[in-house]
Amino acid sequence: MFDIVVLTQAEYINPKKVDWYIQNVLDEDNYVLEALRAQGLKAVKKDWADPEFDWGSTKAVIFRTTWDYFDRYPEFKPWLAKVSKKCLLINSAETIKWNIDKHYLRDLADAGLNVAPSHFIKRGSSTTLADFFEKTGWKEAVLKPTISGAARHTYRLTPENSSKHETIFRELLDSEDMIFQEFLNDITEFGEISLMFMGGEYTHSVRKIAKAGDFRVQDDHGGRVVVHEATGGEVGFGLEALKKCPYTPTYARIDIVRDNSGELSLCELELIEPELWFRNFPPAAGKLAQACKKLLQ
């Protein structure tokens, strides 16, 4: 019987070839495993889609580097429902179901949090990108699916280039909801700040910077990450976001950027499998392990 399983995907279980990206993934998982074991917990790492593993043989699972779930969502959704009946999920199944779809941003905006201006587009809608630019008056926007990650099908649009994306927009709308957001200039001027919280406590932060000519800050798209010393206002904004969340996550990453009026705003509240940069601040893995142990007790 295991106390906790650290969830990853098949590519990160004994990879034959290890480049810098995979090494970062392995390091991040190892920080969590070692911290859990240091708390006296019996921990192991498994592929979430492992067909041989008995999920009833562990008290809990913690989502870490399951970064293929949004590409395999028709498979992931029933798996999640099944496993949630066999063991504790960290973060909880209710939290994941709420956070997996970017409609959660509307809940936080309705609760009074400053969120990047967004419009949600239902699957099958006949609206066009030109309609949205006319409606909003925005000079630039970002389009992406409401269930997505790693900048999958994420496009930077203008009124001038939107017609070139109309075909892919229609194709995506055939099968999924989309979100149309105002492009925030601070993304390319300063970057996106990620604030990490373990057990509700702020631990550390980083700033993600897109490569020249791009707006995607992820390192697999050429972005880079630097250590960031968060201000009191930034940490306070993160705590406010957690306060307005309808669930109490064991771990959270809060991505923020200044909006086009210069105010702090929420890009994403990441509660499923965010990269947490333990390699920049290893003590945070210990804080996470302590919070997990408390849950199990």
C-alpha cells in the first residue's frame, strides 16, 4: 500500500533519451518524491494512464507532470472519475473539475477579482472573429480553447490578421468551447509572474519572459524563466485569488500580469498540474509534502 503516488505521463517514466527539458521534468518530480519520503510517506511515481497499476493500492495521488491530459481529454475524463472513487486526489477532484475549464475565470471575475478581459464562445457558435473585434474594439486579442495547456492552439490576433485564422477557429468550435481575451501588452513588455503557494502559504515566484517576436512565455516555445522577488502587492493579489477560489487547493500557481490599465490581473489560476519550479526554491517541495501529510492524517 502506498501513501501517495506522484503522477506523471509515460514519456517521463525511465526515458531513454534525456535532454534539458526532460531533465527539468525529472528533477521537479524528484524534489516532490524526496520531500514526501522525508515526511515518512511511502511514495512512488507513476504514469497516470498506466493500465497495470491498481489505483486502489494508494491512499492518494498528486498531479504533477501529467502534461498530456488535455491532448487526451476523452481518455482522461473517465479515468479521473474512476480514480477519484478509489483514492484521495491532490488537488481534489472537485477542484480539478472546476479548474480544468477556463470558464472558472468567469467565476473569479464575478467574485470581484481583476481578470484579463475575456469572452467565452460556445461550441458550435456561428460568430466570427471579426464580430468579436467589432464588439470589443480591441486592437489585439488571444484566442485559445477553454480546455488547453502549453499554448495549444493559442493564437495572437489583430483585426487585420483575424480572417487568416477564421478556418481554424471554425474547426476548433466544431468540437470545443473557446475563449477570446484582450491581449495584455505587459506580457511582451515585462513578462508573466508566477506565484507559488503550498498549503495556502506563499513560497516563491518566477518571471516568464517570451523570446523576441513571440508572446508565449513557456520554455518549450523559447521563453525563459528568471527568479522574481514578488512585491507585497503581488503576493496580496495571489492570496486574494485563493480567497475567491471556491475550493482550498493544497498547491497553486497564480499567473499574473498587469492589464492595459496598469493594474494587476489574473491570467490563470493553475490548480491541476502546473510547473512549480522547485529547482529554484527546493524548500517549497518540503512545504508541499507537509501539506500532503496533513491531508492524509
